[in-house]
Amino acid sequence: MTAVPLDAVRRERVLQEAVRRRLLDPEQSLLAAFVDLDGVAATVRALHDAFPGSPEVRGVLHTFAAKANCLVPVLAELAGHGMGCEVATAGELARALAAGFPAERIVFDSPAKTRAELERALELGVAVNADSFQELERIDGLLGGRVPASRIGVRLNCQVGGGAIAAMSTATSTSKFGVPLTDPGNRERLMRAFDTYPWLSWVHTHTGSQGCPLDLMARGVAQAVEFADQVTAAFGEGRIAGIDIGGGLPVNFADDEVTPTFGMYVEQLRAHAPRLFEGGYAVVTEFGRSLLAKNGFMAAYVEYTKSAGGRPIAVTHAGVQVATRTVFSPDAWPLRIEAHDPSGTAKRGRPVRQDIAGPACFAGDLLARDRALPALEPGDLVVVPDTGAYYFSTPFRYNSLPEPAVYGVRTDADGGVAFTVVRPAQDPWQLSEQDGVDPLSQDPVPVRAGDAR
């Protein structure tokens, strides 16, 4: 099954209804974001349909990478669709638990887990993927000979190479993640770890995400399967209970087509790592961007327009605070922009090449440069598709810009649109509370006894 994205027609309908209900308002609500909950459900179904279950594999647990969209109501929606959750910090773990994920369906990955974080995860029975030999030693000390309730694995850096975006490539020869599998002596040291630690029963790998081709990702998984087979040959069937193959399916940001699909990735896995599907191992996945990106969009008002050096510029309320990667690395993270009039109706005028600027106080705060769009005017709306992952859900606090409201959206066959509040808009006049200042008195908020540790 192919997921159905929130295409231009449905985006326009949602936008018009949001304007009508004043969820977007040129005076009070200058920027808002929307998560297509119907699309999320369809994408999760597509993921489950693509991966075979028993008897081909012992079982598949699909977890959502919380970093892609850590808003608790969104996580709760995914939990309701049978997903697990992959977390990388104590904060994400807290959000996953608040969203209702059972501990046994949560996976904790991080290269910098503290003793306190590990103790908490092991106490809860959260799965843990150790990132280094030192972390394995720390876990052993914390267990003190106890049999853990948690599934515990070790992350392998299979060192198969990088993709088109270096920052998204985690299987290079010098990546900070995991145990480098091909470095001299590491394979033997890993084998000794499995001999020493009876609680170590999983392997984990993740090659990267955006910019990584599917065959590269599958070759990384193949290396992990090959190592698991080596452990099984040395210590017997069942010594490796499962393989966590990570996530990383890239997203098409060029148009509304959903490609590549989860099915395409499974085809590559079958070609490069057929043993994954022969029943010897349980499987965990950790997809994030591919589940949420195309199921969300932002909309912002144009406040002013001007011209500089002969190029028109539209100054909007969406910029670096909600599109951080695009602003700082536009070539790697280009976004589409759609032009709408104040009612939310798509503009159809002759395209004019123009810059789409954000509100932040530095020259590089641009969503798009020299982009051909119908001429924008003050009061118009710009829509930024494909931003359901990593964009508005993880705002950047530059210039103390407030977090925008986020709404969940459901639509029916008759064109009806229903909204739910996922995150209310921040009041910019209340932001000082986060700095320990009473916004009315401007005096420091006193620390109560026991607040400071």
C-alpha cells in the first residue's frame, strides 16, 4: 500500500478552513502548522504492509524516531496505530512514556547515555542499544549480575560509506556512532563481548537518512546480519534474538509523490540481506522522517514586500525558527513554497522570481532564493509542504521567536475538516518565564527549597 500525502488540493482546503476559523489570522496568528492525522495513519499502514511478519521473521516492531516529531499528541497518535518509539535522550523517553508507549516498545539509542539514564531505562524495561565498548562495561556494572528486563544490543558502524549529505551519513569510516566494525581488532572484541555478557542479545545498525541511497542502507543492514550470523555460529541458535535495522528512508521533497516507498526499501533488503527474512531474527525498525514529513505543512503570512537589486522579496513569519536546516543548509534541504491569497486560495498569476524571507534578524534567513511564484503581496499566505518532521515540531529559539501553534487535521469524504490542538501557540510576551523571570514584575522567580539539585 502506498501512503496518500496531503496533496495540494487537500492542503488548500485545510488552509481555507484554517483561515475561516481564524487559526491563521493576520493580526493574532501569523504562523501555524498542521499535521495530517489521516495521512499519518495511511503511512503507518504502508509501513506495516511493506514488511512481512511471521513466519518469515520472528516478529517486526516498527518504532517511530521521536526526534522527527516529539510532540506528545503526535506520538500518542502513532502509539494508537501500534507503533513503538525510538528515543535518543531522557527528554524523548519522558515524552514517549507520556504518550502511552509501553516500555517494552521503546528503544533507547544515544552515544552519550548517562548512568542515571541507563538506570532508568533498565528499571523500566526499555530496550537499550549500547554505542560503545565503554557503555557495555557501564551496563554490566549497573546490572550487577541481574538478568535485565530490557533487550540490550550493541550498535555497529558497518562503515559502508556515506550519502549525499555528510551530516546525515552515520556509517562512514569515522562516524561518531557505534562500534566501527572494520577497524582492526573490533570484530574480535565484539565477539568477546558476546561471550562475556550473556545479557547482550541484539545488534543494531543505522547507515543514515536523507541523501543515503537505498542500496547503501541495505548493504549496511547486510553487514549487521552477517555479524549476527557469525555470533550465532560461535555461540548457538538464539544467541542473537534480533536485529535493529534503524530507519532512514529518504523523503522526496520535490513534489507530492511518495518515493521511495517502504516497499522499495524491502526489495533492497531482500536483495542484499535475505537472511533477515529467513526466520532467525526478530526485527526492529526506527523510521522517522518518512512517516511524518509529507504529512505536515506550515503556513505563514506575508508581512511586507520590497525589492532589492531588482529582485522582489517577500518577508514572512516563517524562517529559521521553524526551518532551521533549510536556512543554514539550503542546498541540502530545499523546500517547496506555495503562494496563496488571504482567503487561503492558491494564487494562479504569472510566476515572478522572488526571495521568500523569514522574520529573523540576519541576512541568511531565507526559505527560498530566486523562486518562481505568483507575485506575493502583504497579507498573502505562503505554504511550506513536507515539514511534518523536524521543522515546526523542533523550533529554534533564535531572536526569541515563539513556537507556532500546531493543529492535527482530519478530513472526510464530503470535504469537512476537523482540527485538534497539538501544541498551542506561545505568547511572545510570556517567554521570559522560561528564563526564571516573572513577566509582570520582571523580578527573578525565587527558587523554592528542593528545586535546585
